[in-house]
Amino acid sequence: MHKKQNWILIGIFLTFIICTLNIIGGQESAQIQDKKLEERLAKVSSATKLDVHRFMGYEYLLPKYISLPYDASMNTNVQGPLFDIGYLLLLFFPIFLLFLVRENFFRIFLMFILLAIYCVSSITGYSASKRILHNDIQKEVSEELVNLNGGSDYLSHLKLTLFKITYSVGEPLVNLLNNISGKGDAITYPFMLILFLIFSFFFFKEQEFLNYKKSYLFFFSLAYAFFWWILSAGIVYYGLLFVPLGILLIVMVYEKVKTSNKFIHIAFVVLSVCSIIGSISYRLSNFNPELTDRMLHPVSMAYGLGKANKINATNLTYPNFGIVLEKINKDPSELIYKAGTFFHYFIDSNDRRVLEDNQLDKVSRLQQKYIYQGNEEVLNAFRRSGYKYLLIDLNLLNVDTSPERSLLKKINKLNELLQSPSIRLIGTDRFMEDNNGQSVYTVYGKRIIHRGTFAAFEII
């Protein structure tokens, strides 16, 4: 039985080697495919590209997929508490997976695969979080270390030192993957399938310790993780089911190994407690002493107790919010162009009146169509279509992590449109110091006091 399983693993490994050699040997055809791919991508809107790559990252295809589990756990592509699933799965799942393998040869083989995945993910994750190119990583790390010299931030110094070691080990592997991959290739999906088969092989080989029900749970979790990996585009909440499943599997393996390995037992308990305490603290205060009022929002509490009505509560939370809503809801026949913001829920007949353009793709095409006539003709096009109001998210730029900064270019073009004499600001919660030194609610001025979240404009 064991000999048969060994031959299966050898067959999988040889298949992967043959596939890799075929890809490397056919670089000329791969270059032709890249050109065809570039032509197809040119026809895809930048908004679609931004939506797809926002969660996945902008690496080449193979490193992009390899680094997805790391990116999802460490929030390298998209930051925020809504996407934070913690580090326990990333930390303990590979370790406990190794404990399931009893033979040293297979354990070492699996260890090298996991180490390679970590090195690639750590390097691509660093470049993504810093928004720098792969070639600039070493320079950026050196500059950070120089800035830390003489400081008391020992943890950051240790982290960067360990990352330099990881970079030295993983850089040749990243370069190899970049050479055989691209924006499109013929190796990524076969590689992912082979990786899934390898993990499945280890599971079936070592499943004796599991009973009937646990065996099906383990394989279902493995299959679910695989399909999330290749089909989710890196969107964390598409794979939320794996969070409880993964923790359950980790606990199952922990129960098996805790009696034989006290170090794992202590490490698991300590790190789990730190994760729970850290998560609760982060949710309550966001680690910022100036924002501890988020632990108990006074406006929400006043509204819940009936001490403030809806208009007062919304105006206290978002100044001028009620004024804008009253204006745009006055005539239900007037249409609204909306880029971002949370206004959709509060607009009357929003299913018929609101045109959503969160990545500014529609207004960008309109500006391109009337590039010679100017922005006044763009506004005339809005008028002819019945649009009266423009609702803009002031933090829309935060979603743009693209190397070419495509959304930033569109925002700059939109700002030119919004400064037209035919556009009038009707409300915003941005607080600024104007050219006369006065503090007012406006979107253009000398200095931003409070950044705000929205701005509403009227086409006159």
C-alpha cells in the first residue's frame, strides 16, 4: 500500500517537472500569448481590472495565486477590520499539517513546499503593502533599517532583519516564477491542481488517525480551500466558512499532539490568548488613544435611547448629511450620479434614480468622448439624460492600489469637472480652512482640518 502511494507522489512530482520544462522550453510561444493577452486586456475597462486585482494583488499570475492565503491573513492588498481574519490559521495550519505526516521524507518534502510558499508570499506581500516594485524591495528595507538605527523599536528591527533573510532565500524563487509566468500563462492552474493533489495525497496517506466523520470534514475543508484559492479572486468573505472549519481542524490536530509535544501545547495556548485579546482590543479602540470613543458612540446611543431623531443623529455623525438628503429627495424625477458613498440606502427610489460608478469608469468614458468639447459638454450630456446631482466619496482614492494609479488619474479628471462654474456644492462633511483663514465645510481650501467622507454637487 505504501509503495503504491509513493509511486503516486512520484508521478505527481514528475508531471509537475514535465509541465514546467514544457513551459520554459516554449518561451517564444508564451511571449506571443502575452501579446495576445495584452490586446485582450486593453479592451477590458480599468474599473474591472481594479476590482479584480484589488484583493488579489498586481503580481504575475503564479506568484499572485501562491501568495493569496498569506495576503488574505496579513491584509497586504486590502486593509481594514472587515477583512482581518487573524493570524492563527496562517500560523498553525501549516504546522499541524506537518504533524499529520509521519514519515520524515514526506514531512521534509511538505516542509520545503510550505517554506517556498511563505518566502514568495512574504516578498510579494511586502511590495504590495509598501506599494513598491519588486526591484525596489531591498532598497526600501535598507532605508527602513537605517531609520530605525538608534531607536528603541526592537520588534521592527527584528522583523526587518528576519525579512532580509527571507528575501535572500526567496528572491531566486520569485524571479524563477516571474520568468515562467506573466499576466497570463499555461502553468498556474496546472500548478494549483498539482498542489491540491499533493495535499490530498498526504491526507489520504495519513488519514488513519481520523475517524469516519472527521475524515470527511478534513477533505471537505481541503476542497473548499482549494476552490476559494482558484475562484474567489482573493476576496476574503467568499471563504469565511473556512475560518471556523480551519480552527476546528487545528483544534482536532492540537488535541492529538498536545500530550506528546508540550512546546506546541504552550505555544498554541499563549498565541491563541494573545490573538483573542488583541482582536478584542483592536475592535474596541483601533489601537489609537484618540479614538477610544468608538467603544461607545454617543450619537448611536442617543438615537437608540430615543434622545435624538434620525435627522439629528445623522447630522451629528455626518454634518450636512440631512441637508443633502432633503435636497435630492425633493423631486423623485431627478436622477443622481453616485461614485462611492453610503448614500444609496437613504435615497428615495434609489433603484431607478441612481447611477453607480464606484470606479469612475462611466464618467471617464464620457469625458473621453467629449475630450475636445470640454467639461461643459460632459455636463450637457448629464442634463440631457436627466441627471441633476453628483454624490462623490471623498475617500475613493483609498481603493486604488494599482501600480499605474488609474483611479487617481480619473479622480483628477473628475475634480476638473467638479470645478466647473455649472457645478454647485450643496453639502459636505469635509472641514477645511479657506484662503481667508476661516474654518468652513467645503471641499476646496487651504488646509484640511477634517477629511470627511462625502460631497454632494448640483448641476445648475
